[in-house]
Amino acid sequence: MKFRRTLLALSLSVAMIAMSGTVGAEDGNADRGKVLGYTCHGCHGVPDYKNAYPNYSVPKLGAQHGAYLQAALKEYRDQNRSHPTMFAQASSLSDQDRADIAAYFSTATPIPSGQVQGTPPAVTQTCVACHGNDGVSKVADYPSLAGQYPDYIEQALHAYKSGKRKNPIMAGFAAGLSDADIQAIGAFFGQQKGLCSTDQVLKHGKCQ
């Protein structure tokens, strides 16, 4: 319990620092981002598309926070997240390119259910402090998890635990998780309503 309180306090402190230096999605041009982000649909916009080796669902981007999307692209560029294809894509983008792409995908509005679906596993008590009780984060630098593919959430947590994703907060949290914990987190947030599949943004410009 003491570890979780310390982790929460550190998480909130990092969030405040991050927000002070983040270029907001409102500084991006969504129309330009739609053009730049067209290549993103080649993987993210294909229903049920899977990453190979390891095998997991390519994540939903619709209605994700713009500030988080920018940060994620930068982490791929800096190889703080290990993924050859995303490294190649992110390395070609300028700061403005990232802001524009983030603005485009974040223009879709998340669809919260208005209530938490199911019973939150005890292990999610720390998650909700940053990611929201229903998985719709109120802090732009933290990703919304609601409606994300469960196997993608699991993959991300395993990557933080193994060090393939370099983030001191998430590494500290993931280090104490069992495989059963990780599966429970993915299943819980995956059943919430929020993010939408990326092809909906292309077809409708919003989550439906």
C-alpha cells in the first residue's frame, strides 16, 4: 500500500512537469494531420489487424489524447519504445508533424459509458488514479485505456515490465504485476467504452 501511495504521488508530479512542456494538440493542424496520418491507417485503420512477432492487436487511436500521441511518437523516435516499424515512421516526423497527426486523431470524441462496466479488479486501484475510473483519462499526458484492445494493453504492460518500454513510473508499477494481474487489467479496461477503432476516424471523423 505504501508503494502504491508513493507511486501515485510520483506519477502526479511527473504529470505536472510533462504538461508544462508539452505542445498541445490544439497547436496542431488536424487537416494537415489527416493527410500526414493517412499512412497510419495502413495498420491502425485495418479492423482486427495484428502485429506479428509478438502477435497482438494494433492499438486504437480514435479519441486518444493528442498530448499522449505526440509523446508516444517521440518515444518511438527516441527508441524508448521498441518497435522497428514505428521507429521508422516516427523518425521521419518533425515536432509539427507529430502535433498535426495528434490533432487529427484526437478530434474524435471519446464515448464514455457514464458508468464503470463490471467490477474493477483490485490491481486497477493504482491505474485509475492516472487513467480514470472508467479508463477515460482526464490528464492529457496519460493515455485513455477505455475500449483499447485488451491484448494491446497486456503487451504494453509486459514491455514496461521487461524494459522494452522505458518509463520509470510504468516500469515501477509493472514490475510488481503477475501475468494474471496484467490479464485482468487488460480485460477490465478493454470492456469500458471510450476509444474507437482508427478506421472510424477515417470514415466518419468521430467515434460512433
